[in-house]
Amino acid sequence: MSEGAAVGDGRDRAGGGRAHATGAGAAVDDSVARTVLPSRSIRAVAMDSEYCSMGRWISVIAGAATGMQLVEDRELCTLAGGDWLTPEYLARLDRVLSDAAAAEAAAGTHSVAAPAASHGASTVAGATISPELPDGRPLAEVQAALSRAIRAAADAGPCIIHGRAATALLAGRDDVLRVMVYSSDREALRPRAEYDPHFPQLVGATATELDRHIAAQDRARAAYHHAVSPTGWGDLRGYDLALNSGVLSREKCAEILIEAIAPVRLNAEAAAARVAEFTRTWARS
């Protein structure tokens, strides 16, 4: 989403800190990162995360501390070019993939939520998207556009690319850290889902309804990943670092990721102000 590009621009309005540029990437916010060494070998972070596991929160804080821009659907669509590929298009695609995965799993047939190697990646990549999506484009065309954008973002760096199978597409690159964020505290996911500003209809939802929504969001993420990768979404063999925010806390996960990228320390007070500012922007997007 576009809000990632605004992190650390000029003097920090939320934390009062000083920002300075690091190459072609976002500025480093010294109120979030107390100390920063200028050199590092990690050019990009590719992150997968379970819905409501705080992967975006962790990315925002780690990006502000290390000068890495957050790259999500909105930024990828811009990089891909073409009027047809938009965040709204991808949201519709996610719903189609999630529904297809649920239906096939219920029917006991092969699922788009299974790793590509188990059912033939070419079959999934060549499938035609539901007519409810623009032009009935083949999934392979969407994947190709996003893949180009992800590689372009990683080449430009420094950035944190969240989702869209970036962890699989950038496998084997020494300058990319592949991360999975998940949560074993399932009870904590419900209130986060209930007050997700992009799903206002969930306010007041029952636990069953929230669980169903959380499962649908994760199915969509898994289905897209599995359509392009032989390694399963969440399979630890596909990652360099796995962070359990349900045990470690989101703050500790951010600190660990920051340490993995560059030798910095997290200023918790400034981090809270930064997240509050980001959340206001994100909720309006």
C-alpha cells in the first residue's frame, strides 16, 4: 500500500526524530532506530504473514528503523504498470482463490491451496480467472505482472515486500531475507479481525464469523502462493526466519527483524507514535 512510502519522510512528525536518506530507499527515522550503521548486505526482505499476526505492523516498524520501504499491493500494481492491475482487482482475485480452495477442499478434490508441485503448477497458472474479474484474464498473466514488479522492487531496494509469493520468487538471492510471521495465539486474532478498518461489517461479529473470515483471508494468501511455488505457504523450508508474534510479541518480532537487517535498537515510544500515524493513513486508504 502507498502508506509505506511515506515512512520516515523528512522530520518525523510523530516521534520528533531526524530522518536521513540511505541510498535510493526510504529515509531512516532516528527516533525509531537509535543507532544505524550505514552498510548492510540485506537489500530486501520478502515477508509472508498469517492474517492478523501483525506482519504489517512489524514491517512498518522494521522499515522505519532501517530505511526500507514497505511494498504491498498498491506499490506492486504501480510498478507493474497497466490500468487493469489494481489493488481492487487483486482483492477480487483473492476472494476467487479463497472460495475455490474452500470448495475444492470440501469436495475432496485437488485444491488451489495445495503446493504447486503436488498438482502441477502449469495447470493452476494457466487457469482462467472467474468472469467476475476484469477480462477473464488467465492467472498466469496476473502472476507474470506481479513477479516482474516484485523483482523490480527487490532490485531497486531497500524494501520489505509483503505477500504475493515474494518469498518464493526471490528464493536463492543472497541479498534477500525471507520471513514468515505467524501467531500461535489464536484468541488474539479475533479482536484484530473485528476492528480491521477494511472490513467494517465485522464489528460485532461472533467468534464463529470472525474465525471464518480469518480462515478465508489465510486461504487466499496460501492459494496465491501455492499457485506459483513448489514450497508450501508457511513451510519453514521456504524461509530464513520465522517469527511467532503470539509468543514473542509484535515488538520483539520487530526487534529481531531489525537486528537481522541491520545493527539497530528499537525505540518503543517512537515506534508506538509511528504506528499510530501509519494506522490513521492505512485506515483511510
